[in-house]
Amino acid sequence: MPYSATHKRHTRQRILESARRLFNSKGFAQVSIGEVMENAGLTHGGFYRHFKDKDELYAEAVRWFLCEEAPKPWRRPRRNAHKLRAERIVDAYFSLDHFDDRESCCPLIALPSDTARSGEGVKAAYQDVLQKLLTLFQADLGGPAARERALALAALCIGGLAASRGVADPGLAQELRQAAYRQAQTMLKARPC
């Protein structure tokens, strides 16, 4: 008897969540399909019922970050409902929880080098996540230079966290993260041009 559509959807989601966590924490090249499936509690053979290859899985795992079903522990509700959404995003992005989270973090900081070496499908998925972040920032920044300010803010968020994660010295990592956060806050508070 064939599985129901709901069962297939839940199985696909388990695979995507497993892949997202493993790709974020280890990188694309270091993760095998077998490892993704084992981590999802499934057998290797079932993979091809859901994805044609590892590249398709990678692209979908990057996009999975945008789904509400994908857990993001660092994005817990905070007591800052009075802030603009862009301010709340920046706060969460630079939080220690997000900095320390190697599995559920934003793929924009976890995967840029892997993505640069990947095919067009993965790059398109990465761009979709980036475009969503830009849209959210741009909506709150306002003014004629909103697009440019959103681009600069996104680059500061992504680059600030990627640089701080890339150093061995915890003190320097903290300085980088905090400096980037302060600059992001300055950008958010600046009057629209």
C-alpha cells in the first residue's frame, strides 16, 4: 500500500531538516547522502524518492531555512515587540545564540563559500534567502536609498558573523561581532536619505 501524501511530505521535511543541519555544520562536501538519511532516521535507498541528487537536496535545504516549519532556536520571541522588524532581525542575527548555533543558523553565514562553488540551483536558493532578508530590511528602512541601505545592512550582518566565526581567538570573535552589531544599529537608526 503506497504512503499517503502527508507521510511523503513529512518524510521529505525530515530529510530537509537533517540536510540543513548537516550542511550548515559540516559543509556540502563533507556530508554524504547516507549520512543525511541516517540522521533523518531513514535508509539511503529512500533518498531518490524525494530528490534526484545531492545538489537538488542542497538547494532545497538552503530554501528550507525560509520555511516556518524549520526550527530556528536563536529566533525565539523577544520582549522587543516595539521595535521594527529589521531591528528584531539584527538583534537575533547578532545574538550569541545565533553565533553559537552551527546547525540551525542562517545559511547566508554558514554556507557562502560552499555556495560560491556550487551549481546554479544552489546559488539561486541562496539568492532567494538573501532576497527575503533584503526585502524585510528594505521595508523598514524607507526612503529613496532603502535598497542600498538594505544591501549594506545585509552585507554587514552576513560578513560580520562570518568573519567572527572564522577566527580562533574568542576575544577577537566577540569584538568583530559586537562592532558589526553596533554599525548595524547605527545604520538602522540613521535617517532615510
